[in-house]
Amino acid sequence: MIVIENVTVATVDANDTVHTDGHVVVGDDGRIAAVGPGKTEMSGKRVDGKGHLVTPGLVNSHHHLYQWATRGLALDETLFGWLTTLYPIWGRLDADVTGAAAAAGLGWLALSGCTTSMDHHYVFPRDGGDVLEAEIEAARRIGLRFHPTRGSMDLSRKDGGLPPDHVVEETDEALAATEAAIDRWHDPSPGSMLRIAVAPCSPFSVTTRLMEEAAVLARRKGVRLHTHLAETDDEEQFCLERFGCTPVEYADRVGWLGEDVWLAHGVHFSDKEIARLGATRTGVAHCPSSNARLGAGMARVRELVDAGVPVGLGVDGAASQEVSQISAELRQALYTARLRGGPTAMTALEALRLGTMGGARCLGREDDIGSLEVGKLADLVMWRLDGLGHDGVDDKVAALVFGPTAPVELALVGGDPVVERGELVNADEETLAREARRVHRKLMV
Ligand code: ZN
């Protein structure tokens, strides 16, 4: 048992309960045994949390880990320009590059308070080895709960899509590999450390047949569906020209709205589309830093949340926003909402909810993670807020969200430490950086 006390606890329960002087007890089964105000009589290894804030571990609901190997490129491009610059480089990906990039990306996420991450991997070069296995091994190495998706692209330039011919797969080949990945890796059990979802990449890189059959496959297997949608004006123009409808109308047409679906970005939605997403409980992974970096626009998060849409936060790939810290997305989400809707458009607690419970709902894990409640998994973060950057901000949730990126004193995944005193427990940061540098050089030949 671990007893954290003398600490502020933001539970993110249904009432957004915050205990300014409270405790959290982690049981030996890796679940939360107690949480509440004041002290507890329960025994265990005692941790003094004075000057700290405990929150649920942050959930990253959209990412492309392999992109850690291609950061800092195409710095002044729109999405389509950025993609067409990077596709040829990504065509050289292999398991070695993906594994090292994923370990770096996941290590960096853990250091920013992430305890569960998804990954959207959609580039599978023919002679690249088993890239999905490589990133799953990386997640095991770092110790994070992991929801990788088996992505895919089958619409290349010769058929009117955006990617070059050599980075896409055949439709049936992609579907078969996706089913094989689910059979091999997906663990549906409560407390699972590894779940797979099905994730064709985007309307401009995937055929209608692959979208439709991927949805049928996912539902037959009982796994979730993920894709990019409504990220930029370019994409909307592509859909209007090719399909005669908007991206959301297209998703609806191909069976891609529902509570088992979450969509990355969702920047360009009409009022009617937001209502439709809310009615179908389709989730959205909001990626405000990536949207800013690519100049894609500002998602209508206030309206999405008010319509009942589950909204999580995502850092998105490290090539489209080099910060890649999930804790920084709390502030960026709050700023983005306020740039659109003024200072009352989002509170610090609402931003924290997006980064925890919102992400858990996107991943279908709200029964297990996303809030600190008895019986839930002990995925939690203790943030150090008594240093120069935060001390003096009395509201500790405000200090975390409005303040600079906070150091992680302790991060637990299922009760197991993955970060202690700002350092990774299971890996060495310098080694991760060295490996990441090596594979970056390998790609940039
Ligand atoms: Zn993305």
C-alpha cells in the first residue's frame, strides 16, 4: 500500500471534487483503496505530498510516435504541404526507427504526466519489419498503459489521394494485417495494459471501401475506431470535390459515427455536425498545439462539450508540434477555448477533465481510469508545485494548468512507479535521446 497525504487531490469525479488537504491510498492490487479529505488511518508506505497536487494520470488520445524521428521539418507548411514533404521520409521507416522513436516519445510523455497513451501508426513500409511490435515493446519498456491503433492508407496519388504510391498498402492486405494485430495483441480485460483500435488514416489517404470494411471489422472484433477528421480547410475541400459532402457527412455515410469512434482534431464542424456528434456520442481528440503549429484552426471545444461529445486531449505527432508534452496541452486547450470564446469559455478544472476523463472516454476506459475514485486503477500523478514556477499560486489546479509545465514528482501506472522525482524509473533519458538521434540520422540520409 502507498499512502499519499498532506496533499491537494483533484479527483475529477462527477462533482469535480478537490480536497485541498487530502489523501490517496493505493492498494496492493494496483487500484485506489481510498481517497478523501484530511488524513487516513490506513497503513502503508507514507508519502508526504506537501506542496504537491495529485491528479488522475493524463491520457493522450492522439499521437504518432514514429514522428519523434522527424521533428523540426516542414516548419512553415500547411497540413497538406507538411505531409507531402514528410511522406517520402516516412517511406523509409522500419521497426528499428519506430521502436527508438516510440521509446523517446513515450518517455517524454511519461515525464509530462501521461500514464495512458494511444498511438496512431499508419505507415507500414513493405520491408520495414514489424513496426507495431516495436512500439508495443517500447511502451512495455517505459511502463505506460498503451492503446496503439493499427492504422492504414490505401489511396495514393495515382488514385487521387495525397500520399505517394510507395507508402500505401493494398486494401485487403491492410484489413488482414489489422485483424491479425487485434488477434495477437488486443487485451479486453479490465485493467488491460494493451488494447488495439482500428485506424484508417484520413479521408484523403484511404478508400471508401477501406473505411467501410474497417468499421465492420472493428465492430465484429469489439474494438474501437479512430481516424483523422475535419482537421483543415484543405481536407474539407477534398471531401466536397471527391465525395460531394463534408468530412462529417462522409463519416456518417461510411458508418463512422458512434460511441465506439473517436476522431482526431475535429476543427471544422458546423452547428448541425456538432449536434450529430453529440447525439451519436462520437468522441473527439482535441490537439490544440498541433492545430496551432500547422495553422489548421481552433476547434469548437466549448460547443462540443456542451453538446455531450466526449473530448480528450492529444499531443499529436512530434513532427507537427515539437513540444509533445501532454501537460502543456491542458494550458493550450484552455488558451484556445478562450481565444475563441473569451475568459469564461474554459476553466482550469474543465481543461484537467479533458486531459483525464475526456481521454479515458475517447479510449473507452472510463470505468478503469480518468478519475481518482475507489476501485479505479491507480494511474495517478503527483505534481511538484512548490518550486519557483508555481509557488504562490494558491489554487493548485490553476497552478498546474495556467503555470509552466510542472515537474512530475511521482507517476504511477496501476500502482507501479514510472516517474520518480522527475526521472523515468524504467529507462534512462539520455539513452532514449541518443537512440532517437541515431534513428533521425538514419532517416535523413
Ligand atoms: Zn494526427
